[in-house]
Amino acid sequence: MGYYLLQWKYKDAQVKRMIAKPHDRQAMAAKAIEPFGGKLHSFFFAFGPIDGLAIVEYPDNESAAASAMLVAGADVVDSLSTTVLLTSAEAEKAMKRVGSAKHSYAAMPE
């Protein structure tokens, strides 16, 4: 299972519906995540260029993509981004892999 950061901006019409009929958006998000084997860890509304964000765990990238397609197809958000996250342990493993690899990558010569 991997971790993902989801960020979205609601459509204006969706914001109007939420104001007219307040309800638990976290529970609605879980309905778009759990059918794909995902687990919603955190859900937040936000100020600024995004309206909300969540930390989600999915079994694989395909499951994360399918969940994102479900949300995008529901005509609720103007934008949705998915960022793959690494745990500290995964990042440390990546660092060690770099150290053990041959250093053949270099900047372009002047």
C-alpha cells in the first residue's frame, strides 16, 4: 500500500450545494476511495488555491487513478491532483540505492 496526497478545488455549483445542504464531505470522499481498496487517513478543507486535501492509502497506482477518475467524472471538482508520497523509510531506501549505484549521471559539459 502506498500513500497519496489528493488536492482539489470544488466547482462553484458544488460549493453552492454544500452551503444549501451542509453534509459530511469526508464521508463522501471515503465513498470514492474505499471501493478501490483505499483508506482515507486525513481529510481537510483549506484556504487558498485549493479547497481541500486528503492523505489516502491505496494498494497501487491503478487504484489511485481509478478513484480519481470516479471523482473527476462526478462533475464535483474543477481540479484534482494526486501526488505519490514516500514514507521516511522509503526515502531512506531510495537514498541508499543512489549511493550504491554507479555515478554515471552528470551535468552537460560547458
